[in-house]
Amino acid sequence: MYNISNEDDFKYVMQDVSRYYFGARMNYAEIIDNDMAPFKLKTILERYILRDIERDTTLESGLYYMNEESPEYKVFKQLKARIRVSQLKNGKSDRYQEKLYSVNELVDIAPEEKEKKGMIIRELVISKLALFAFTV
């Protein structure tokens, strides 16, 4: 596994003109308690995802083990979410490379294969337009 010295560096909510970015080490309770997280997303989390998942589940864990039956899959697919992943790239010198996956692409990779590829979930990216269009 990998050693993280400051966990809080990976717990953040940011936004730009068209997207929201959530650090994957945040758990659902921290997102709901964060003033920067949009109210509509908090409502979606509470209404659709947290009925079946513990509030202390991290985005990293939830996304890593997500499958087509998971409540996160159904919601994040509707929100056109993308997941930023660091992935081990083997070559002359092993290094991590970042890649952005759609929810469908990430679900198609089994947890065993993710581990084999050295995948680390870094960030959840949600489109503001998709969040706006989501009916609660």
C-alpha cells in the first residue's frame, strides 16, 4: 500500500466555471458538513446514496468498490461524474500516471484488476450542468 503523511491534503472541495472537485479521502459526512459543497449535492447524497451506505464511507472506498448495483453508480452516472485516478505505469522506470475515467469505465474494472493496475482514486469530478439538470 502507500503511506500518506497528511490525510487532509486529499480532503477538499473546489470548483471552477463548469465543475466541482471533491478529494477522494473525504467521507460522505464531511461532504455534507462542508460549506463549499453545493446544497443540491448534499440533498442527493442524503436522499439516494446514504440510505444504503454508512456516512463515514470515503469517496475513495465507495468509488473503488462501486458496481452497477451500487447507489453511487446510479447517482454518479446520472451526474455525468468523472473520477481522477493515479495509475501505476510500468516501463523503464515505474511511475504513476493520472487518468480521468467516466463512471461506466471505472465500474467495468473489477477491484482485483484495479489493485493489479495499482489504481488510486484521487478525485470525484461533477459537472455543474449535470447537477443543475438532476431532479431531486
